[in-house]
Amino acid sequence: MLNPVRKLSDFRLIAFDMDSTLINIECIDELADVAGRREAVSAITEATMRGEITDFKDSLRRRVALLRGLHDSALDRVYEQRLQLNPGAQTLVDACKAAGLTTVLVSGGFSFFAERVQQRLGIDYSRSNVLEIVDGHLTGQLVDQPWGDICDGAQKRHMVVQTCAAIGATLRQAIAVGDGANDLPMMNACAEAGGLSVAYCAKPAVRAQAMVSINSAGLEQLLELFVTRI
């Protein structure tokens, strides 16, 4: 960890990845497990997270296609039975909100989960991907949204930049927290502007580029970075 040099209230925004950052699972892998296709989907997920597959959109489309035919009740099963908040997630979000930061969830995962995690944690804004469901079954495709087709690394960065502009903040006043290659665009944008990039239990390539790396314990450990004087 870096030595404490700034107050948390010096920042205006914090953006979080969801899967394996705010929560304990990769939702798409768990859905694939219910569908009996976990091995095939997980292999693509891991290669993408490590940065070995560089086209996230193609990677996601390939994985979602493997979910075709899955009953939409599987979404509820995964949320209710498998998804848990990572240790310290609520503590960190609450501390950031108390310090006046706008909170953002940006996920390459799915809105079914992201919207519930957003509400559960009290996060201000979120952006994620929408699974197409017809007659109660996943079609294996995603639904285009007004901002674009897929929330990839570039879209995560755009969401952080866009939200900073909307609240009158700069990237120097922004923190980005993630664990995979898809998070590096927003993390690097914050770091390069003098903000803060945080890797949480991340892949080696992400840890190597992050300003701060939390490799064990909970997300609340990030709070130790900030000075507490008024």
C-alpha cells in the first residue's frame, strides 16, 4: 500500500467493478454451471481476465452464446444461493458515501445482478449488460442499450469520465477499483490523471499496473490508505 497522503474526502467519485470485486463470484461462470457448461465458459473468462483474449466483446458474446436455452429462473438461483458481497464491500461503500463521494458500479457482467448489488450497497449509478430473454429462456444474445452494445473496458472508462463530468469532478478526484484486464482502462485513466487505481485480489497483469493492490483481507483495507485528519 502507498503511504497515506490524501483524505478520502479529497476524492469525488469511486468506481467499482462487480464480479470478483464487489461480489465473490463471476456470475456468468455460475450461470454456465447451472447450464452444465461451466468448464467451457470459465476457460474463456479466465483467459479474458488475464488479458490473453483481448477482444472483450467477442469473448463475452462467445460465453453468452453458451447460455442459450437456460431458463431465466437460473438468474434468481445464482443471486440467492451463490452471490455474496465480498468482505468489506459495504463498509467501503458506506465510508465513501459518508465522505461525499459519488459511487459507481461498472460491470462487464449482467444488469440482473448489477441492479440488485447496486440497490443492496446503496450505489448511486451502474452500467452493465442486459441478457436477452424470450419466453422465459436466455437466447444467448445481449440487448443493445442507448449508450452502446456491450460494457467493456472502453465503456467502463467512458462511464467514469462521463460521471465525473456530470458531477463537476476531474479524474484526479476519482478512484477505480477492479480485478481484471477489462478494468485497466478506467484504472489507468484515473492513475494517469493523478487519481487512484486499486487492484483487489486481481490478476497479475492488473496488480502490476495498479497504484494500490489489496491481495488479502477485505475491501475496507483501502480506507487505511487515507489520512484521517480534518
